[in-house]
Amino acid sequence: MPSAASSLRRLLKSGKLLVMPCCYDALSAKLIEQAGFKLTFMSGFAVSAARLGLPDTGLISYGEMVEQGRNICDAVNIPVIGDGDTGYGNAMNVKRTVRGYGRAGFGCVMIEDQVAPKRCGHTLGKQVVDRDEALRRIRAAVDEGEKQNILIMARTDARETEGIEEALYRCQAFADLGADIIFLEAPLSIGEMRLFCNRISTPKMANMLQQGRSPVLPPEQLQEIGFQIVAYPLTLLSAAVQAMQQALVDLKNGRYPEHIGFNELKKVIGFPEYNQEEKKYS
């Protein structure tokens, strides 16, 4: 069976825009795979919310993230990209993060240039490290990625604090260091998205977040602009929260909520396959 990294490389060479719903646990990852999507991304925002019930402000640790990721990667056969945040320290910490994510089964890990503790890229108050530190992080990530057979997604949040030209400089520098995917977080207009794609030849990811800082565009327009991947970081988490809130309202008002039945739920979780396998040993 091909590795997660080789599967992701093949997808990136397909020439088609890769639509990527983001997951936060093993179940959400399984749903993404069952729906026919070719890859997923473990969202740090969503994992922090689901695992800790806390905001994405650097409160969740490397150990908690890599453990969550191991469960996610074990649950699916599609490649998973992992949110590695800032790498959790200096260049040597970045190498450990990449090594740990590779051993957990990820096909790619994202490393960004925010200061620690970092925060969601579409919230106010974020800051980035200086250019030299940002480059050290990605150089270390690429070096370790080659050893571990895991791709590197390099992210910059410099658009918000340093301006578009510094952000684009960092994107190109990350690409020159050997990053496999480049992610410019929170461009403020379609024009900036086009500028990014025109300047950078390495595969690029767009991030579609409702009520975020960037325009939310349809997949066909994103492909025309030049993106290879489009992530939907909070779509499943938002849908789950809304559904649970409505179910709680229904229960509070004496109504039994409408949802899939027990038999359908068992199919999603994998009971039929488990029962069939169990028969071999009975």
C-alpha cells in the first residue's frame, strides 16, 4: 500500500483542484473518506475546540495534537495533512514535530511563522516571527521531512502584520527551501489571491472560512486562479455544533430530535465490517 506522502504527491500531480474538508477526530475523518473525498486536514482550531473545548490560541500541546492525529490517520486510508502550528519551539522542536507527525501516519505537516503561543489565522492579535526565524523553521521542517517521508506545507501569516509583499517574499523563500505546499493565510482580496498564485509556482492551498478575512470563492474559481487545494477548516465542526444545539433544544422542549437511526449510525462506525471479521474467529 502506498505511503500517505506518496498518495498525496500523486494527488497534487493530478491537475485537479483538491477539495479538502477538515476533520477534528477519527469519526469526522471517516465521514470525509466515506463521502468520497481524496484527502483531509486535521484542523488545529477544530481539535482544540473538540478535544479541550478551548479556543485556538496555542493552548493545545504537541502531545495532544499528535495523539489526536494518530487516531485520525489510523481510521482512514486517505492522506491526512496535520496542523503542526509553529513547530512548538525552535528549529530542533520543529524537527521533532515533523518526525512525530510522520510516525503518526500523516502525509504532510503544516508549519507556520506565527510567534508562540499562536492563534487562529483569522482572528485579531496574531504576530509573526522575523524572517530569519521563519526560514529556520521551514529549513528544519524540510530537512526532517525528507528523512521521515512526509511532505511539508509552509504557512505564513505575515499578510496581516507585515503586508502582502513580505508575505509573498516568505512564500517564495519557503518554496526555495523545498516546501511542498505553500499556504498564504488570510489574503484580503481576490486580487491578492491571484498575485499569490501568479508569483508562486509550488502547489498552493486556499482556506475557505465563512466570516473569515478572505473572500469565499467557489472551487472552479479557485482552480482558475491557480490553487491546487482548497481547505474548509470549520465546515464539519460548525455543522456538528449546529446539529447538536438543535437536538438539545428539541429535547429540552420535549421532542425527540430527527437524525439518522441506530442502524445507519452503526454502518458509519463500521459495525458490519467488524461483525464480519469477528465471524472468522468464532
